[in-house]
Amino acid sequence: MSTNFMPDPVRVRVAATSANLGPGFDAVGLALGLYDDISAEVTSGGVTVRIAGEGAGDLPGDERHLVVSAMRAAFDECGGQPAGLAVECVNRIPQARGLGSSSAAIVAGVLLARALVMDGERRLDDAAVLRLAARLEGHPDNVAPCLLGGFTIAWTESEGAKAVSLPVAAGVRPTVFVPTGRGLTATARAALPATVPHLDAASNAGRAALLVHALSVAPELLLPATADRLHQDYRAETMPATAALVAALRAADVPAVLSGAGPSVLALREPPADLAAGPDWQVWSLPVEVRGARVGRGRLGHAERDPVAAGRKS
């Protein structure tokens, strides 16, 4: 099966995400209004990656870049590789902070590759995009909201990942606390035990079910709905400042959780004005992103090239 490539560049906007949301470990995620903009085009040879914003100077500018790796995997699914690639990334999602930067890069790469193949949507439909992105990431809880937008529930069957997106109640007002220090998902996962008590698992099952109701129609129930006994306490020793902030917010009746594997913290309503996180934290009020990843034609525009242009921060 031969593969024909688009002669013109394509671009994609992908959102930050927060996964788990307390009891929804590896299953629940929320898309947030903070975006990376990425463009790509087929060239006659070689791979170049230009990076502005988050990760500039740190992330690789060649085949090793995660966007390129995801593109290569998607091109394989579509039947062939182009001679070369030129990629431009304008990153605003913080790296290694529990806000889905790697999932955003993977989703962007898969969608860019599909858009560069002339009949890409026939060769790699939306369900296959989710399956591939989840396989590359290792779990679907961040890639699902990045792709679909809104509040998502993801699960895995024998053929791969699946997900649904649900509406979010108007009373859900995300605030993200982002520390200066980075965290590693592998380190956070290593802190988890191989087994958990049956009572803890049963508690989380009930809270996760309540979380769906609270996020969709009853945000006044978000505090009890975000209680967790499966992962946050086990991870607390690896990120004490994060654990302390979550505890302080919850003591103030704010439904706060570890964002993904941390070390960022997500609050699902505005915190009280007198609660200060301290100088090592940035505090951002972000809307829920409801549209999901967006693909367009052409290179990035002037506003898209501005590393601080997308997403509302306060």
C-alpha cells in the first residue's frame, strides 16, 4: 500500500490535561485551557524540530523528540514514512508537572502524521488514533481528554483503549497550582504498592462513581467525590509540599487533588483568597477545554508562535 503525503504543512492545537482527579486512577481525565501549538511538513530529507516556550533548550531537536516518535508510529500505521520532516513546537504546558505534556506531544504527533497522509483519516480513524496514542503513552487517562476535550472516562479492552467525553457542570472552575520543581511519573508510580486493601478499593469505586455525577451535574459534591485511598497517600512522601497543599485546600473545603502523578495540584473550584501557596508555586485559573484537539492546514500563525498567547493564567 503506497502512501502519498500532503505537500503543505499542517498544524494542531492540543490541551493540557489533569488525570485521576482523586479516585479515578488511570481512568478519569479533564482537559484544561492551556495549549501547545505544533506544526509539521514533509521535506526532502532529515528531521528538524524547532522549540519555543516550555522545554526550549532541553528537549531534543531531532528524531528523539516525542512528537516525532509519535509521528513515526502513526506513519507506520498509515503505511509508509516520508523522506523528511520539519516540526515547529510552541509549548506552554509545563514539562514533567502532572499536566499531560507527554500526552499532548503524543496526540499532536499522531494527529499531525494522519493529517499529512492524503487519505489519513481512512487509514487511521478516530478510534485508532486513541488506541495508538494510549499505547504510546502507556495508559489512556491523559490522551483521552487531550483528544476529545471535556471530562473523559477511559478504559482498555482487548483491542485497546476506549473513551467517552461527558459535559462538565458550569460550577467546575479549575485552578492549577504548578511548582517550580519537576516530577517524574516513573518515580510516582514506583511509590505505589502492588496490592491495596479491599476496603480502600471499594471506597474508591464509590467515590469514582460519585465523581462522574459531581463533575457533570452536582459540583457541590466534588469535595467528597474527590476523596482517594488508592494512590495519593502513597505518593505523599515523594512530594511533601504537594501533599501539604492538597491537605490545606481540602481543609478549606476546596476539592483539591494531585494532578496526574504530580507534583502539580488541581483544585476544582476557586480557592479562598487568603490561602497562599507560597513563592514556589504559580497559580493559574484555567477553563475546561471542551473542543478537544484541533487540526488545521498551514504553518503556525503569529499568535500561535507566542509562547504565552494560549491559555488564561492568573
